[in-house]
Amino acid sequence: MINVRKIAKLITGDNLYWKLKFFYATKKWPNIYDPTFFNEKVRWRMLHDQNYLYVKCADKYEVRNYIEKKIGSEYLVPLRYMFTNNDDITDKCILSNSVAKSNHGAGMIEFIPETYSLSELKNTFGKWLNIDYTSESNEKHYSRIPRKILIEESLCKEGKPPVDYKFHTFKQADGSFRFVLQLVNGRFHNESRGYYLEDLNKCIWSHGEGFHSIPQEHIKPLKKAMELSSILCEDFNYVRVDWYIYDNKPYFGELTFTPGAGSSYEFGNELEKLMAKYWQL
């Protein structure tokens, strides 16, 4: 199957391809040296900010040590296995009712049911281990992450994955923090997204089918997650901190420093401008 996106990037070059996509989405030619949109600032970071912590903290395995030191291990999803080689995965491993993911990029995740084909899983994991995520996204810190496969306990209920809560966290010059919460529901079927400011009271932007509202019982653990996100953002001027709520307790998902490689045009222009204002480079 022809990958039109890759062909277009090869013809135009990654930077021009990004600029054309930005213009198509916003009707504005990008300027990363005087950025007024969130995605412009993401792109600026990709080109000019190579903080060594991005490698450690974007690594879904190594970040567990960082989380344990910053906020405590009780917020980590229990880890069953870590593999660096497909040959280490045998039928003696208990993989049922768990979640498999790679540690070195995005989109590589598999919910493993009660019954599964080990050979099919190993085939999938082998493909993941061969992916150089930087070549796909141009997010350079991912290429420096030693590739692994992680098997975590599942937080699914009745076969449904939990709602994904993403706190875009911005450190201010006075040491305070601003937040934009991105709610992702039905991630693998009938996906919808809603966006909230830190009071969590009103959905200010949404798209997709399904619900965009925060269940009332999630408000308290989300406020705790917001507090923890500010601690995790102490070393950065911006980071997206992902959380899941399970049995009314927040569990850490991942840290993301360059969301969508500066090409996530899902916020709408007004929210993009607000997020850019919050982000003090």
C-alpha cells in the first residue's frame, strides 16, 4: 500500500511538509521564532531544545524510576514483564488480561485478552522493536531510547479501556502552573475528545462522537492528578502528563514533550493560542 504521507515528506522535506500542514489546518503560515500557536512551540522545542531528561522521561520503562522518585511508586501501573528480545517471551509468561506496549514511541499498544496467540503477539512485538519512531515523527529523543516491550496489568473494566486523561501542564515564571485537560474517551472505537481548564467545570472544546463530560466520581482523583502533574513538571516549562482513573485512584500513563510532533490540529485555533500563551519558553 502506498504511503502518501511518506512520499509527500520525501518530496518536500519534513520541515516544509509540516509548514504546509500547519497552514492547511490554521490558515496561518507558521513562525516558530515568534510563535503564537501551541504547535509552533512544539516545533520550536523539537528543533532547539534537546534536554537530556526528554530521553529518560519519554522512555516508558525508565520513566518509572523518575515517577517513583518524584511522586511515589503507588501511582505506577504494576509491571509484569519487560522484554528486550522476542526470544525471551515464552508460553510460561502470563500475558492474559494485560496490556503490552513499546517504550520508545506512540501508538504501539495491544490489549491482550484471556485467550491469545503467542505467535501473533511475538510477530507484533517484533515489528515494534524494529520501528525507529524518530524516522516517522522526527522527534529526536525517541531514537536514543533502547527499545523494549512492556507488559503491564490491565486497567480495563468489562473489556473497556479506561478514559485517557491528559494534563497539558505549563510552568509559569513565578513557579505556578497552568493546565489544560484533554479527555480521550473510546480511544479504539467511537473516539471523542473534550478539553477543560483547571477548574474542570466546563468543557470548552470538543470533537468526535460519544461523551465529553467528566464523571463526577473522577473529579477528586483528577484534582489529585493535577497536583501530581505540577510536581512532574517542575523540571520543565511544559509537559503533557497522562493519567488513568481506576477505582477512583489516578495511575500514571506517560510523559510527552512534543505531542503529535507539532502536527496535532485537534485543539481549535483559540485553544491553541491559549496553550501557547501558557507555555513560557
